[in-house]
Amino acid sequence: MALTSKLTGACWGLALLGMLLASTAARADAVTDWNGAACTILSGAHLNAARADRVLAIMHTAMYRAARASSSQAGVDLDAALAASGRTTLLAQAPSEQAAIEAAYQSALAKARADPGARAAGIAAGQAAAAAVLAARSEDGASLDMAYQPGGNSPGEYVPTMQEIAPVLVHWGRRKPWLMASADAFRPPPPPALSSAAWARDLQEMRDFGGRNSTRRSAAETATARFWAANSPLIFFNLARGVAQMPDRSVLRNARLYAALAQAIDDTTIAVFDAKYHYRFWRPVTAIGRDDPAWTPLLDTPPHPEYPCAHCAVASVVATVLQAELGRASPPLLETSSPSAAGERRQWHSPAAFSQEVALTRIHGGVHFRSSTEAGTALGQRIGALAASSFRLGRD
């Protein structure tokens, strides 16, 4: 069950800054500081969520490498290494935000050791780690130029839902993953056949609960669906702060956690868009609109195919990674905020709780069928388990 509080829309920007500062005062470390700063900076750069996820994966991978290098050598300042790796990766990926990046960098350096030699060694270590990761990902396929090729109009086939916006991220499933052997390594099975009982169930549930004027969906369910309409890295990465701020955690361990989480999220978006453009399944507004043109979903329909659910997959991979890091430890209170709900803050007592909530909201929002939410959740679990194993999460 989630606990909620609300901020006015006019206060959202100030509240976001305040939350970042408050979390720092509660003794976040350089890793969580940079994550919060980077999420805000990338929002200013107007990158879509998938592209921002890629930048964060590059940054946190470089920061983890820098943390390992500086922790294994005497006379290398860790804060300086993390600051330099964060600055270098962000400047390369979001040059339009140079002023904000430099401000974050100077703030981080102020916490570094006064010893100029240790600081210089840390900066060099951070820059080297960033350069290595940037070089390794320079040909990962993010810059491919692939236009959407329209298909037919047969039942079940995806039809673009926004006249003014072409389907996006057509090429994202062609990218080189971080952890998976290939983009289709965990591709889910096909969506249910239109003659199946599962499809009949999904369609009726969507008619009942997903429409803007639904009388079956409660006011609380409507509010929660609008909360999760937000699609930015910060809404998911905020959930990791509760784990990162648990007692007796080292900066190196948090660097590992955030690198694992960022790579897992980026791989999840790769896998999701591989499957979306492989199956090209229709959206609820198209499926129901054939018989009921007046039906509209509660939320705006995203400009890409329906199956599998991306929100569900990302929420699931975050939950799986955080649970792996926690192991048998009691989870802290997990919290995040949403700009699509006027800054409302919600809290959960376990990673599984927020993942389950996200899946349900995509049905109530009228943008995903239940089978799609189940496929997305299962996909996130598989990639999260791979990340947990690859990074040996839950171990000191």
C-alpha cells in the first residue's frame, strides 16, 4: 500500500530542488548527489526518457569504474574521481547544459580533500574512466537513423495514434546492450491471439477501467494512474535513495548499485523497444475505437506500439535490482515524487509493492492491456536478475 502527500504544481520545481538538498543533508554521498543532479540536468536538456536512461548508464558505469580505481590506490581522492567522471560524461552527452554541469562539478569538488595531489589524481582517474566508457559506447547504435515504416490496418496491428508525432525510438531495439547477449535475448512471447480468452479478458477490462469516463475506476485509481503518467528517470531513481542511504553503506557499494541499476534500466528499454517493434501490437484506443470511436483513454497514448509495457518493465527491473541489493534485510521506506501529479509524493514498504502498482496504473490509464503489463513485468524481472548476478549485488 502506498502512502501519499501532495505539493502544489507551482511548487514542483522548488520542491524537486529541496528534495535533492534535503537528501544530501541526510547524508547522501557523491553517487546519489550526482544522480539527482544528472536527472535534473537531463530534464533541462529535454531528452526523452530512453535517451536519458542511456546517459545515466554511461555516467554511473564511469563513476563505478572511477570509484573502484580510486579505492584501490592510495592518494586518490574519491569525491574528485566521482565528480570528474560525472562531469566528463554529462558534458559529452548533454553539452547544452554546460552551466548546470559545471555548477554541479564545482559543488562536488568542494567536498574533495584539500590535498591538491590527491584531488588531481582523483580528477585524472575520473576523466580516464569516463573516456573509456564513452569510447566503448560511442558505437552502441543510439545514433542510428531509422524512420518508422507504416504497416497495414488489420485487427491487432499497430496504427500510430498521434498525427503530429511519428512513432519514436524505432531503432532503440537495435542498440548494443550492457548486460544482455542481444536485444532480443529475453524477448517475451507474442501478445494473446485475438481469438483467445486472454484477449477477451484484456479487452473487456480495458473497456471497463481504462476509459476517461470510466465509472468502474475509483478516484484513487485515477489519481495513481496520473501519478505514474510521468516518464522520467528521476521518478524511478528516487526509489533507490532509500536503499543507498541505509546505515553502514560505503560510497563504492552505492556506486556499484547505481551502475547496476542504470545499466539494467537501459537494457530494459532496449529489450522493450525490440519487442514493441517486433510485434507491433495495437493500442487500446485503436482496438476499442473500431467499435466505439467515442472511447478515449484516461492518459495520452504514447507514440509507439503497445506490447510489452515499458513502464511495467522499468518498474520491475528497479524493484528486482533493489530487492537483490537488500537481500534478507528489511527494506527501508521507498519514496518518489511525480511531476505529472502536481508533485505528489508516494511511499511503499517494499520494492514489489511499487512495481505491482505501476503495472495496474497502466491498465487504469487506458494505455496497456493486462497481458502487456504481465509481459513487461516478467521482462524486467529477468533483466534485473541478470544485473544482480553480473554485479554481485547484496554482497559487500
